[in-house]
Amino acid sequence: MKNIRRLVIMTMTLFVLSCSLDGVVDPNQPSLEGVVGDPSLQNLNLLAQGLEARAVNSWGGFITATGSISREMYFFNASDPTTTETLIGKEGGMLTGSEPQLTGTMFGRYQAVKSADFILDAVERSEISDTQKSGFRGIALTFKGYLLLDVLELLGDNGVRVDIADPENLGPFLGRAEGFQAISDLLDQGFAELQSAEFTFQFSEGFEDFDTPTTFAQFNRAIAARVAVRQGDFASALSLLNDSFLELSGANLGTGPKRIYAQGGTELLNPIFKAPQQSGDQYIVHNRFISDIEAGDARINKFRLRNDPVARDGLNGTHEINVYESVTSPIDHIRNEELVLIYAEANIRQANFTEAVDALNIIRNANGLGDYAGAVTEDDLIDEMLYNRTYSLFGEGHAMFDLRRYDRLNDTFLPIDRPGDIIHTQFPIPPFEVQ
Amino acid sequence: MKQTFLKNVFLLMFLVIPIGMFAQDTISGTVTDAANGDPLVGVSVVLKGSITGALTDFDGNFSIMASQDDTLVFSYIGYSTKEVLASDASNVQMNVDVTNLDEVVVTGLVSSIKRSNLANNISTVDSEALTGATTGSTLDGALYGKLTGVNINAAGGAPGGQTALRLRGISSLSGNNQPLFIVDGVYISNIQLTNGSAVASGANAGREEGGSNRVSDINPEDIESIEVLKGASAAAIYGTRANAGVVIITTKRGAAGKTSIKFEQDVGFNTIQNFAGRRQFTSATVASTFGAAEVPIFEAAQAAGRIFNYEEELYGEEGLIIDTRVSVSGGGEKTKFYFNASRRNEDGIMQRTGYKRNSLRVNLDHIISDELKIGLSSNYVNSRADRGPVGNENNGGFSVGYNLALVTADWENLFPDENGIYPDARFSAANVIFNRDLIDNSEEINRYIQGANIEYKAITNDDFSLKLTANGGLDYFQGKTFVYIPETQQIQRATTQGFISAGNNSSLQYNYNAFAVLNYLPSEKITLNGQFGISYLNFESDAVISQTTQLVPTQRNLQQGGEFNTFQRLTEEEEFGIIGQSTLNWDDKIIATAGIRFDKSNLNGDPNKFFAFPRASVAVNIANFDFWNVDDISLFKLRVAYGETGSSARFGSLFTPLGPTSVGGSQGLALPTVGQNNQSAQLGEANLEPETSQELEFGADFSFFNNKLGLELTGYIRDVKNLIYPFSSIPLSSGFANSIRNDFDLSNKGFEISLNANPISNSNVNWNTTLNFWRNEAEVERLGVGEFQPTGEGFSLTFGSSFIREGETATSLAANINGVTTIIGDAAPDYEMSWFNQITLFKNLDITFLWHLKQGGDVLNLTKLLSDFGGVTPDLDNPDVIANPRFGTFGAAGYIEDGSYIRLREVGAYYTLPFKFDFIEKARIGISGKNILTFTDYTGYDPETSAFGPSGLSQGIEVAPFPSAEQYYFHLQFTF
């Protein structure tokens, strides 16, 4: 009996040592439920500021992809040597959709779209004022439309997915035309929200002159004009420009909101800047930009002669790009120079040649060239407009889509520098997008 | 636990009750090896049915109080136990037992069983097998080839080790593929520290930084034995930590008697196993690869005789190894001790790399009373590894291997001028010589491991006993990592003007368990054993990495810069389990065991929900039945075992995190970008339950010809259900990098054969040999949503990656070939074999060697892809390669190579000096080598490779690793 009693006591002791475990709250970072589930003004401001940050992400891959395909530049990357293979179509190789330049860009854009969706979701349940709600919706919808344009353009006829609210049940890929419509609808809705809005968050200095609902709405319309031109709706482009920050003068061509780069913390560095004369990792300008430029065009300064000409993987070049001064130089989201060029293009396509020539001259004069002296026909003016877009927006992710819109993204217009190369026109949808 | 059970019993009793004998004679005699007549030292001699016993002395002599008609039981490690009538005990000869049938094997938290009664194939490696042939820097590396069912991959050859140990295939995709390591009852940490260099190098994750894994802190020389529970059927009693198996390490302990002092000194060197080679250029090939403008530069260098071989410049060093160990062990009636102090200092095959480890151990055993005894194990380790700038990178100009392959030209002059100024590399992102000479990448660990156990005999009756045991311990370490890139470095000048990343990691793990162990003998032939207990563990870690850029020139202090950044990662894990197990032994004929463990964990969605992990096994010793009359077969055992284990999710899997953002100083919150603070944009799953492994193991064991030949045959089927994994094929357009899911099943099937023999045993030659064969195949049985790239197990599908596809092996490699995701290889070997030999010649010369064969197992040689792009692969002038360029023709599939090899893993020869000095009991000298011969068609550095560190799948992808080393040693050993 004594033994049994001892046994019972010991058994009970073991059970007493048993314990209840506490659930863990993530000690490392805020959780999605914690922030979006608590739509306080403070949390919404943080999400809005996060949205601006995510809208800066993943710029390098986009420039590498569009710049390489349109033969603006060859990227001799010290780590990913396929930049001179896959993107250039070496030996006839087709794009697969797995290219990190595509997947990285798409992921970055959709992360920002997700930020916008978080805001749109949280605002619905928030108790802030209606004008504050409109402010949040205004920027969320604007950024969403703006960022989805890059995806649609990269995928071309493969379209774009717009609805990503439920990660378990994503919306369909819309066709190209539908996609453009969805994007301009988002921008229009954003513009409407901004009409009676209040901003409570702090943009970075990149949005210094565009940080009120009124001025941010001008950015919204500028983007909408870009979208209209890309979709071929030139009448709309002209009317959208009216509400944008277009200024038909050469004095302020650089005006516009910017991506800010900075050292330290979670800041990003300018991904396009490479140290002058750096080996290994360098954007090399396609030689046609040097040979084709008009004498006296100040935009020649976007290209810097290298001490060592580069010849790698069967490709070569004498100049490296010189668009940004340092790793902390800002990169424009959109600037007046592009708006003037959009104005010119829309007017050419609407047969308002005088307005178009005047606009082109603003760009020419600002870059040290005299007035346009060529024939005033639609075809000649398109050539002149594209020349100016090519040099004014060099290395900023436009060339591939400009050439494609005018059926020039092909080997009759662009040179084939290495036998067997092909010119891609769009990316396939990445694997696993549609399941 | 190589000591026999009887010996333990004897030692205890001998010390507790040394006197009080009467009416008996003193029986004395000598115990010798039956084969060669050598005296056997330390043989336990016990009077059968009593607690009286003795040990043989240095000359094999013993004396014991006994009657002439008593039976004496002689037992000794590695020999068959023998019963002899006291009157015949004047000269006892014992036979070597290659099958170790009497060895006691630890099978659970407090259970052990005689090997001949085991229902599982549990491999044991003793200290002689572990480090008897040669030494190595890490314990996990010393295991390869010595056990069946084990696959080991070195993630790189950097000093300090980086080893992935896999037991019976793939267990998990979320980081718990490494087995659980338990040292003297303490659950020890085996994490890989991250050092933050990925921020500068652009590597995708901390795992690519090439840090060592922390089991390397355990000094292999401290180890008495290692028992490996390879699958769920053996490891079920360890519950939710045991899905990848359990490695139970027992360290050396003192023995009563004469104090033994041992001094050992090893001197050796590291040298590279294999160079990948460099292309021999001509003016024509320089022109075609680097452009015509490069030709005059090449020709000028050629004329000046300044064509270097940068691979040899980097990896051509012979690194000195000095390893010194002193151990003292002994004790008396109540207290025994073992002390070891050791210091290992090795230089790597690259300048400024190396590894140092200082280790102190004190193991104490004390008997408080007849009922109560305690054991303490204390270990302090200080280690430092200088690992050099290695690892994957993206435009970081950090990794020497990467920049060597892509692309350093051998006619560049990268050496500093008379002012110490290094030229910039002309083609790669960095000057590899600058990086070697001036970049720091080090880890320093201070670690303390303390184990304790208490055993209390509550009840001891003739037919019933109850024992209470409690054991537990803690493992604390502080790990400092330091990475420094000077502001003068090529990439740094263009970007952040210098980079310091100083990490401070602290980890505290503690665990305890308490058990009641009952033994009941209802009749002479039946033993019933029961255990009931609890187990608790608590792991906490805090990893802080501080980084400074915009450095003040020449400064290496975190404060001396312009921009600062901090990362912190905290983890808290807590688990509790209740365990019960019972074993029925019918006269060593049938041994049946059943048990169950209930575990709960805060890593599960519901922290207080218990999950059950049952086990059951039966072993039938047919040769022990009365009808058995085949004398030459002393053991014929059939066995079958079933068990379940689990693995909870990796810490953090329950959460969907947001991360901090900053743009121009404006702070915000958004989904984390890739690799930010090693936290991906993960869609967490708040209701996770543990993944489970169910294993059925069956086999037959034989022992022939007086235990001179043993054969073990084992087969198993291990199904891993509901694997938790980050599903990375979630659409990019979701904004998430992965979603945590647990709807993936895989199965491992395999078999293992182990043949042990003592074919020659005479006074001049004794030869023990072990031949092992094992194979495993892991197949993906079910995927809930679709195929995917396991997170962090490859790069984009353009370059190839590990890949999970239903119906394929779980170790598949795939690439996107013309838009189609195509399986291009399988990283798992078809089978592996090893052949281990211990030969003693003329009593004084011991020769040991271990051959290891791995057949099959594909390796994706991305080092070659890089050097192909760089144009410096040695075979680029080969007409076949010109006609079919690897990437151009086959894409990433052009870099799949067969990783088969045959390797002389270990070889050692030791000579025991035949004469005695006054104070030196024994003196030995020896030479040895590790990995000194490899036969393979693989063209990279080492077919045993992984670019992604020791966790996860860790398989077959080589990206410019720190090349593997081979080692040569000279040894001196003195026992006083």
C-alpha cells in the first residue's frame, strides 16, 4: 500500500509540472491583421507612406528589360549574365516568363498594388472623416492604375490582372484593350475621389509639389494621359493633359514627382546609376544612339565615353549611360518633358501639326537644337516625335513601348548586332500566374 | 552508451557495497583476447545473481570474492559476454563480437535496450570509429560513411564546417531537415547564423551567406558514442522535434580507479581537393571572348610573363592545423570525473581564413546514497571562424569565387602596387585579391552547455522496481558575426562607401524531462518495463545585426560611418509533451514495445492542442527459441516497428507580416520585399498543425560463427504527411512571395544493409570490416495546389532550381527550357556504399580506412555556368563544347552533371610504441588523412555541395563555393 501511495503522489507531481502554453504574438514585426484590421488614421498614414515606398521598388529590372529589348542598352551584369542572352534573344531564344527582370518588376508592382488594396480595404471600416477617406482612396486608386500600366505594357497582348484583392481567388487576366480600360477607370475613380479630399499623410520630398489633393490630381491626370497615348486614345490624351501639370515651355521640363533614393535603413539606392568607368556591372549604351544623334543635341551628355570599350558575349559598345549623377539621384515618375512630348504626339495624331511642331520645338530648343525644319507630314512628325522621345526619355522605360506602338520593335527598324539574335516584343505571362 | 549495461551495474554496486563479503574464497585470474592472447583491461567481472564484482587491471588480472561453484559473468565492450564457473576462471578468453549484440543502445529519453533485442535498426558510432582514424573539425562531417541511411552534404569547404545531415531522405521543406541533436540529454541548437553580408553582396537570403551550422561547436573528441535514430519508428518518443531523426550524443565519462591522463597532439594541413581549372587563352581566344582591343593587353602581359592563375592564388594555400587535447579521468567510490581541454587551430586553403576552437568539458558523476545519484556534464566552447568573402551574390562584388568565375582574367594584374593600392578588376565587379586581403567575414561563438540528471530508486523489490529520473539542461550561446568591406573597394566606392555588418546573436535553449520507470518481473522469463513522464522545452533566440555604411576611412567601428541600419529577429518556441511507453520481454525471445507521446507547441495554430505520436514494435529472436539448433547462427531476429513523429512549423509561419518602409525618410508599412530582415512577404496560416511522419520499418538481423559475422537487413517506408511549406508558386500578382500551406505528402522508401565481420583474428593480425549499403527514394505523392520551387532552394528557373512536382522525386532539379518547366535532374543518389576497416598488425600497428561510394545524384554546376558566361571555363576551346555551347543548346540543363564519386574519406595508421617508460603507460604515433582521394567525373569543385546552406533541402547546386579541403595529419598520443 505504501508503494502505491508513493506512486500516486509521484504521478500527480508529474501532472502538476504540466503547463499551459501561451500563444505567440509576432515579436518581429506588425502583422497584416494588426494594421489593416485596425484602420486608425495613424495606421492608414503608415500604409499610405508604405505605398509610396513600394511604388519606387523594382525599377532596375524594368529598365534592364525594356532597355535591352528595345536595344537602348546592353546590361553587362556582374551577377546575372543572362541579361545579354535571354533579353537579346541570343541564338533565337524565346522569352519564357521566368526572366527575373520580368518577375521582379511584376512582383514589385503588385506588392504596391497590394498596399493600395490594403488602404482601400481599411478605409471602408475606418471612422475617419469622408474627406480623409477620399484622400486615401485617391492616392490608392491613382498608384494602382499607374503601376499596373507597367505590367500591361510588359505583357502586351497577354494582358494584365487587375483584381488581386483575395490572394486565394485572384481575378482574371484582362485582355490588352480591357486592361487599358480598367487602368484608366482606376485613374478616373482616383481623380474623382481627389476632388473633395484631404491628405493626412506625409509624402517624401519626391512629391514635394504634388502633395495636396489638387496637385496630386494633376499627377493623376498626367499618368492618365500617358495611358491614353499608349492605348491610342489621342483625343482623351489632350483633354487629360488639360488637368495635368503640363507646361508648354522649356523652362520647367524637369517638373514632376520623383522616386527618391537615399542611403541607409530601408531606403533604396538608385538602381540605374553605375560608377563611371566601372567594370563588370555596367549599362552600355547601344552604339546607334551615338551615331544617330543630331549634331549639337545636348542629350549626348546622357552617354559617357568609356576608357575601355566593352566587348563581351559578342556585343560591344563604347559608351556607358550617364543619366544619373549618383546612387541617391532621384528618378522621375513622370515629368513635364514627357507631357510636352505626349502633347506633341496627340496633336500629330489628331492632325494639329502646328501645335505639334511648337511642342517639339520646345524640346529641341531646350536641348540646344534649332526649330524643326523637316516636312510637316504625319509620318515625318512621328519620326521627329519618336526621335525626341528616344533621347529625352532614354533609359526610362519608354522605348520598348514607343517602338512597338509604331511597329518599329522589329529587325527591320532595329539592328541585329549578333547573328541569331531576335527582338522580343512582349513577355509571356510568368509560370504559375494562372493556376 | 557503449558501456555495457552489466558493467554499469557492476561499477555502481562495486562502489556502493565494497565490503561485507564472507565465507568465500578469493578467486583470481586473467582475462585475455581469445584471438591474440592480449590481456584485456577493464573487463567487468560480476558474480552472477549478486552485486559483487571487479574490474581487470592493466595486465588483465582480477580477483573477486566468490565460491568455487559460483558463476562469474565477464563483459567487455566489443566482446561477447561470457559466463564461466569460478573454479575455471583462472584464464578466461573472450571473443570479439563484431555485432555488438550485448551493447546497450539508448532508444528513448530514459530507455535503453540490448542491441540483440532491438526492433529498429539503430546505428551507433563509437569514439574509435568517429575519430579513431583521423580528426576533423566538425562532428557531423566525421559521421559520413559510418552509418547507413545517412546522407551528408557539405555546403562549402570554408573552415568551421557547414554540413547538412539527412537521415533517410527528405523530411521537411520548411527548415527542419536537420535531425534533432541531443548531447547528454540537452537539446542543442544547430542553426546557421546569418551575418548580414547579403545586404552588401546582394545574395537572396541569409542562407546563401555561407555561415557554419552550430553543431560544429561540439568537440568530436569529447564524444563516447553517437546513436542515430533515423526514422519515425525509432524516434517517435521524441515527438514533434523528431521528424528528421534524432542524433543522441553521449560524451565520455570517468571510470573509477587509476587516474588516466591523456595527451594528444595533431599537426596537419589543409589543402584544396580539386581545382575547377582555368582556361588557357591565346590571342585569338582573347579576341573572340574579350574583343580585339583586349589582345594587346593580353599579349603585353604574356610577354612580361605576368599571366597568373587566380584560382591557385586564391585557393592554393596549405593551411596549418594544430589540434591539442588533454584529458584527465578517474574517480573513486562515490565520485567520478572526466575532464577535457582542447584547442584546435586551423588555417584554410585561402589566406586569412581559418577556424579556432577552444573547448573545455567537465563531466561529473556522484553517488549520493544507495538510492540517489546525479550526473553533470558541463561544456564551454569558444570558437572563431574566418570564412572569407564567400557565398552567392548579386552585383555585390563580395564573393571571391563568384567574381573569379564571372569574370577574372588571368592576365589582369590584381596585386597591390608599392603604395598598397589595388587596381580595379577590369571585368568582374571586384578585385578578388583585394577582397581576399581586405574583406573580413568572421564568426565568434561563446557557448555553454550544461546537462544534469538525477536518478532516484524509489522502490527496489525482487520483482518490482520503480525509478524516478529527471534530466535537463541548457544550451546558451552568444554568436558574433562581423563583416567589413573597406570604403576603397571597387563596388563600395560606387555605392555605399564601405560596409560593416556586426551581428550579435544570443540563443538560449533549455529542456527538462521527468520520468517514472517501472520494472516488473512477474515470472523468471518475463520482464515488463513501463515509463511515464513529461518533457518540456523552451528555445529563445535574439539575432541583432547592426550595419553601418558611408564609413569614415579606415575605420572598422560601427559608429564610424554616416548611415546606420539595424535588423532584429526574435524567436520564442515552447513545447510540452507527455510520454508513456511499455516494453514486454519474454525471455529475450519476443520483445514487444508500445508507446505514445502527446505534444503541444506554440508553433502550432492552437498552442494547447495535443497531438499524439504513437509507436509499436516487436522483435522476435528466433535463435533464442528452444527449437533452434543451428549453432553457427547465434542470432536470427525478425523485427518490425511502426512509429509517428511530427514537426511543427518554423517559427513565424502563423503570421502574415508587414515590414517597415522608408522613402526619403518618410516611414511606412507594406509587405516585406524579398529578403528584408530574412522575412519574405508571406501569407501566413494561423491554424497550422504539425506535419507528421509515419514510418514502418522491418528487417532481419543475423549473427554467424560465434558473432564473427553479422548481417543487418532493413527496409522502411516513411510517409511524411501534410508537410508545411512556403508555397512559392503563388502568383506574383498576389503581392505575396509565398503562402504557408500544409497539403503536401511525400514518401521515402529505402533499404539498408550492413555487414560486419572479423575475417582474420590471430595473434598477428586482427581485421574488423564493415560494409554498408543504403538507398532512399523520396517521391512526391500529393500536392494540394500545384508544383512549385521550394523557397530558397534555387534561383530563377532560367538557371535551374530544386523543384517539387507530383509523381517526381522530392529531390528533383528543374529549369525553364523553352518556356516549359522541365525536370532536368535528381539530386538524390541512387545508392551509397561505404567500407570501413580496422586492422591491427602485430598488436602495435593499427590501420583504419574508410571508402565511400555515392552512385548517382545530379549536381547543377552553376559555377561552370558563371565561368562559361565569363568565358574562362577550361574546356571552352574543346570542339564539342564550341559546337554545342552548354547554355545556348541546353539552357540550365547543360550544367547538370553526375555527382557520383568514390572517396577515400579517412585513412589512418597508428603505431603503439612497444616499450614502456616509467610514467608513460602508453605512447602512440600516427599519420592520417581525410578526403585525400576522390574519383569522380564531376567537373566542379566538389560533388558534395549546396549553395543554400545546411537547412532546407540543401542539395546539388554549386555556385562558386569555398572549395572543399583535404587534410593530412601527424598524431602523437600519450597516456599517463
